[in-house]
Amino acid sequence: MTQYSTSGCIVMVAAVPGQRHVEVRLAGDLDRDAEPALSDAIAQVAALSPDSVSVDLAEVAFAGSALPNFLARLVGVVPQVLAVRVCRPRLMHRSVLDASGMAQILMISSPSVRAHASL
């Protein structure tokens, strides 16, 4: 597992052993200050060349435009758009994803569904 952080934001990236799946766990505030950590995480995901990615939002306290921007960039490094799954979004996260149009192109799990336990 690799961890990236900035003031107020932590991003953890982990490859699932034996699979071409990567899990990304976000925590804290996803605002403009989070951009360096988010960019580093995208580079790590791209280097792992996964077939699918899960993004866990359960620990995200604030999600501004950095969230849909991050997810759009993440979709660009995964072979299939529907291979990016957003896990455990709260109402605030859903609102941001709906307003940005990202909810229409991503698989979004219900808030009660936990991302893979390996993180």
C-alpha cells in the first residue's frame, strides 16, 4: 500500500494481490489543496495498469470539484470506464457526482457496501 498526503487529505493506493484490481481510499478534505496527493495517486494507479479500481469515499469529510476531477482523470488510466467503482459515498458525495455528471459514467455502490477489506 502506498500513501500520499497533503494538509487535510490522505490517499491510500493498494493493489489487490493476485488480481488486476486497485483500491483507492480517500480521507479528509478533497479540495484544491488535495491536488498533489490525488495526482500522485493517479500516477500510481496508472503504473499498476489495473483492469478495475474501487474508490472508497467513506472517510471523505468534504468533497468539492476535486472529487469529480480526480475520478475523471482516474477513468482515463483504466481500460474501461465502468471499471471504476465508487464505494460508500455519502449524500454530499452523490450530490457532487450528480452535479458534475460523473454519476452517469461510474458504478456507484450504496453507502452500506464496504470497499475491499485489504486496505
